[in-house]
Amino acid sequence: MKRIGILFGQERSFPPALIDRINREGQDVVAEPVVVGGISLDSPRRYDLILDRISQDIPFYRAILKKSVADGTIVVNNPFWWSADDKFFNNVVARRVGVAVPRTVILPSHQHPPDTTAESMSNLVFPLEWDEMFHYIGFPAFFKPYSGGGWKSVYRVSNPDEFFAAYRETGQNVMTLQEEIVFDEYFRCYAIGRKHVRVMPYDPRRPFHERYIRDGVAVDPAMHERVHDDCLKLMNALGYDFCTLEFAVRDGIPYAIDFLNPAPDASVESVGQDNFEWVLEHSTNWLIERVHQPAEPLTDYRWHRFLAGEDAEPARKKSNGRPKKTAVPREPGSGSRGPRREA
């Protein structure tokens, strides 16, 4: 008997519905909420597969999921793989696999990181090349954290003064400044198992509970195919099995706007009944299929395939790649070395 554990937080519609559906349809599979306490190095493996819906917010869960992978449990999404990611690097990989993304600049945090001072910033240009960056990005633009979600600390800035006002509020967050794509169409896509894609018309300008458009016109078949294929390129390149991806369409080109969402919203109240049923059905079928397959071996994490512009392959057929982490920041302060605007 194969055992699937669902690790979740405040969700109350998708996890119980998924557990119930798996238990009805999986003849030799049982699903249940993950139950965990203190974990030792010798704690035995309890689950064959864990669907992770919350570890991005709870470091304790992330740590025990890594042990689970080492013990042979399949974890969706692989905690080693996406722990190495950030939204700026995701854009680097997207361009290498042929997916359009907005012009983007990553910036040092406005304040020093913990336990650093102005003297720690010996290699940082000061002042930063503001005019050059503003010319490259243009205004209006979006200013948002390089890692995170839920529209936290996201600003739309229309000029340098608005940018610097926002920058002062960001503290130790590492931020990106990104070209605004004034879109004709917008899609949010569910992608499961690197083969199932649900392209959903979406409008991020609407109130949260109205963003999934349920009464819009049909998506053009050619655009649907382009977005569908771009989703699979990104899923394969980034090694995710359960994710949502967002695309803004300008002049017939879908630009990937946000695609680091490995624990995406699946609440029936927000996605709507039809989309909820699709996610539930395809999650059930794919998880039952996946739990009968071998766990991925612990191997080297390599990104050179994608950085060299090679085609993305399904992650289970290749070695995984982990990007090298680099230091950033310093802070603007009186007389300190940091990315302040010169008076």
C-alpha cells in the first residue's frame, strides 16, 4: 500500500477534497494529512510521497522535507530544487529556454543585511547607475521582491520619485524593478506533472475573488498553444511538478510575469468550481501515477543545460542544477555606502 501525505496550512477546501478523491480512486494508495512532531536523524520514513503546500512559509517543514527526500520519499515540489530559486534567476532561465519575460533589474536591498555595515559593501558601485537602469526599464514599472509571493511589498511606480519613495520602504528586501507589460490578455495557468496545463483567463487588476474570468471570450487556439508550451518549457527547466504561471500578452507575445508559485492557491472560492474540479482531478490522477514511480535519485544539481541554451528536458531524465548563491546589498544611510539617490 502506497501512502501519500498532504502537508498544508490554512487551506480548508483543496487538501481534504484531494485526500478524499485519492482515497476513492487509488486502489492501492491511501492519502492523509501529514502528521509530524520532532524528527530525529533516525526517524523512519512514513510517506511514499508528500505534496507540499506550506513549507515556503515554515522553515521547520522545509528541513524535514529535505530529510524525507534523502530517505527516499517523493516530495512535490522537490525542496532542494526550488529552495535554490528566486524570481530574478527564474527570469534568467526563462530567457535561455525561449520564453519571453519583461526587462528586469535586480537591486541591492535598501538597508544593510543583518550583521553587515557600509564597510561590507566594498564591491558595490555607489551611487548605482540609476539613469541607465531607468532608461532600460522605463516607467511605469513594477517594483517587487526577488523572492516571495502573495503580492506582498509590490509597488507600481510611475517615475523616479515614486520609485525612491517605495525603495525607502523595502528595508532589507532584495528587490527587482521590472518593465510593466500593458496587456491585451492575461492568463494564469495551472501546471501539474510537467504535462497537464490549464490555461485560465485572469485579470490581476480585479478584486482577488473576481480575478479568474468565468464569462470571457474563448482563448485563441494559437495563443492557447503558445502559452501551454511555454508553461511546459518553464516547468521542465525549473523542475517543478505543481505550480501556477502567469502570462501577460502584449502585441501577441505572452510574457511570463510570475512563475515561482510552487504552492499555488487552489481554493474553490477563488479559482471557481470548474477550475477547482480540473485541479482536483489532475492532481489526483497524477499523484496516484507518480507515487508508483521511483523517487528521484539525489544527484548533482546543475543548471548548465539551460544556461547554455539547451532544450529543457523533464527533470526526472536529467541531473538537477542548483544556482550559485551570490551576495548583494548595503544600505542608504547618512554617509554610508548604499544605493541612495544623489541630491
